[in-house]
Amino acid sequence: MIADNNKMIAEQIKLWRERIKRNIHEALELAPDDKLDWMPAPNMLTLGQIFLHIAETSDWWYDDFMKGDPVVELSTDIEKCPPKEQVEKYLDEHWARMEQFFDEPPEALAQEYHREGVYEGREYKIDFDGNWVFTHLLEHDIHHRCQLNQYLRILGIKPPRI
């Protein structure tokens, strides 16, 4: 497990499992079905797209970037958010990927990962180690958990306690 002999990583995984995951799922439960396609202003992500974006990010960074498995994008170019049950399924897949990441040997954090390609017409080349990916995914989930809470507040819904 990547946390072997690393108390800080173990505590971050505990935070993810006990707080972040629970808060994101509670936010989905609180989100009204008829507001999943709502956004607070034009050109922002919809409430539903935020949940989908959380799920797809581990798909890209862990499955695709680190493991070489093809990515499935969920939040871009959708006309209507799928029902909450489907969104919940995507989030469950996200957490399953994270558990796979947590089960990696500690060497996965030190390993360098590389990717080259074209995105939106621009060539890119990225090089990151597993520590960066782990930290980025943690930061990403926390960032979007806060965004979900803000959207809920705007809708007059008390968000989950962080």
C-alpha cells in the first residue's frame, strides 16, 4: 500500500475515505434532481458536471496517465446530466479507482510518468511522479467539494459539514 511507512500519506488517505468521500456523496444526496443542469452563471460547470468531473479526473490521472488505460470523459459536451443514480455510479467508480491507487506499492509514488499528445489542437508533453498525481487528486477532490458546497448554498441548501 502506498502509505506503508508514510504516516502523512496514511492520514491523507484516511481523510479521503472518512471525510471527502462522505461529503461529496452527501452533497449529491442534497442536490435537487431538477438542479443538476443548473449553473450559477453562464459558462460555468453545472452542478451535475462538477460531480461528473470529480469522477472523471481519477479516470484520467490514475487509469490513463499512470496505468495507460483509455479514459472516458463524462462532464464535457453533455447536454443533460444523467440521473443521480448514474452520477452516483460514476462516483463509486472514482472511489474504486482511488482504492486501487491506495493499494499500489510505495514505489508508485516515486515513479515518473510521461505523456505526450494533442489536446484541443495543442501538443503537450507532461512528466509527473506519483506523488504529484496523488497530491493533485486530493487537492482536486477538496477543491470541487468546496465548489459543490458553494453551489448548494446559492440554491439555499445547507451543505454537508466539512
